[in-house]
Amino acid sequence: MPTTSRGYHLNYITEGDGPTLVLIPGLTQSLQRWVDRGYVERFSQSFRVIAVDPLGHGMSDRPHKADAYCMPDCALYVLAVLDAEGVRDAHVWGYSRGARIANTLATIHPERVTSLIIGGQLAASVDPRIQVISDDRNRKLADALRAGDVDTAMLMLDAKDPAAREILLADNDIQALAAAIEGDLGGKPDLDFSGLRRPPLAYAGDGEMFLPLFEHTAKQAGAEFHVIPGANHVTAFRSMKKVVGTDLTRYFLE
């Protein structure tokens, strides 16, 4: 289903009835990944699931200019979907870059967020020195994509599966991905979850590169934190059954 925000076409799907649950995928991913991994089928049994294609991904518009992707605007694109569906507030679940979008939405419009789940991403602002390192890495990733150097980009994304390369090339606009990364460099808003009705829930695989930092920032934000055993950044999303084993349904319904 389509809607528009700031002149951009945004794609999303809805499934099921009940309280609204918004699903936001990560970089290089579309809403179809939530479908393929069973999340939409599983949670649409109890919720009205809205899965979105973030700007630059899936069937949403894919502008090549970085200024289309500043994080507050990315959060407002999700808000435009809620407005189009007449949803006052919703459970919001984002993974990886999708969690960054969810975090920002919860910070700037906490009244629209019933609960917040953060997967594979930091739950709170971090030491500026770490942010400089992160921005430097992401700038190099964007540069590799701009140059069409897919091999370097795949290494930096820690995507060793040959199928991941095919997905990247078949399902994505490389220049739009680069722009999305560039739009999130520097000047990040401080995250503030004090306006939420309940603390966030955060999770990451035990093979996540920055797991100790993730856990630290989750506690800093007052979040409940879960570790997904036997999973890295990629498989912590793919393994829906392991994720559901963290008792997310209880968190939603309590």
C-alpha cells in the first residue's frame, strides 16, 4: 500500500487485527524480509502488523541525495504511514538501521509509541569518540557503494554468504543505499526514552561485534536486554523462533 511524505512515495503492507505493531527493516532490507522470516505471519495472529519499506528500500522511492535520509525525517516517514492508516499509537520494532529509525521516532514522538523493541542496534547515545569511529566506518562503506565496489561493501557489512551479494544487487539501488548511509553521518540527535510509557526492550546475538557496547547502552537507556544465543548480526534477525524465545509477546501484552 502506498502513501507519501515530503514528496516521496512510501510502501507498506498491513496484516491482521488488534493493537498495531510496526516493523522496520535494516539497511539493504525490505519489508519482505519480515514476511520471509515468518514475523508477519506470527505476529499478525495477535496484532495489526504494519511492515514498512524505509525510504531507499523495497518499493518505496529511492532518492540518491543524502539529505533525503536524515534520521529525524526517516522517523517522520514512518509516522506518515501511521497517519495514513489512522493509527494513534503503535508498538514499534526495528532491526539494525530500522532500530535507529525506531529509536528516533520514540525520541521525537514518544506519544505515538506504545512500546519500543530495538534489535541489533544501540539503545542509547554513546561516547562521541565511538561515534567518530562509527561515522568513519560508515563513510567508507558509503564510498565503496558509490564507487560500485560491492566486494568491499560486503566485507564491511559482514555478509559472507554468497546469496547476500545476490540479494544486495538484485533488491537494492546501490546509490540509494549510499545516500541512506551518508544521511545518517554526524549530527545524530540524542536519544531520549523518558517519554515512553515503558522502558524499551533491546536484543542482539551473542556473536554481535559490539555486544558489550550494545548491552551497556541498553542499560544506560533503562532497557530490558536479551542476548540471542548462537546468532550474529545477520542471523539474530533470520532466527525468528530464537527471537520470539526472548518472550517478546509478553513484553507487548503486559
